[in-house]
Amino acid sequence: MMNDLHGPDGRADGNRDSVKHETNGSPLTDREVPLNPRRTPAVVQAWLDGEVTMADAVRGDAAKDVEFWNRLNEQAEERRHMRTPVHVQQRIMESIPRSAPVAESGWFQRQSHVSNGMLLVMGATMVGLGVVAALMLLR
């Protein structure tokens, strides 16, 4: 995205303070496209909730909505009774590994081995740091 660094009169940035710009008083905003969603009539909502009979819901301009919901219900019922073909199910089952995968353990769970010499060096370092800290506190 490139910014326009020139004012409305075509001058560069340096002259902006001396030139008065025309403003139309409206704030700068992004352009939005208004959406006009279609609302389902209240009688159809009541029919879907079981409060109104279908005959009452079909009256007026709600017939299209009732037809839509009936079609949707029929298609959902068809899909509930669909079964995966046997050959597809066999391919899926064959692709599953026979043994469970083993997860790698994290660095914090791995066993580590420290030699006796390293323990001796670490202990001496800790004692030395303790002596230095005590001397600094006593001063």
C-alpha cells in the first residue's frame, strides 16, 4: 500500500503547514458495504419451535421460508441414513497403523548422567560463590 504524501493541491509535505486544506467535515473511515440480511419471519420461528402448525406458518409471505426448512430437513434426513461404501471403509482401516505411535519425550523428561568429577566441580563452584557472596555482605 502506498501513502499519498502530497496534499490536495499537489504540493509536497514541506508546504502543508502553510496551506489550508478543504475538509468536508466527515471523518475518514473505511468504506463499508451495507448488508441487508433476510430475517426469518416470527411465524416460521414459532413453527420451527413447534408452537404453530404448518398450515398457520404457510400463510402469507412465509411460504418460501417453510419450503426452505422442509427441504433442509429432508436433505438432512437423507444424509443421516448415508453409509460409507465398504471399499472406502476398508481403505481407511488399512491406512491406520497397527501399532500406536510413540511420542518423543521432552528434554525435561530425559534421563541425564552427571559424572562424579562434574559433581565435584559443581560443588566447589557453589561453595566459592557462597564465600564471595558472604564477603560482599560483610563489607
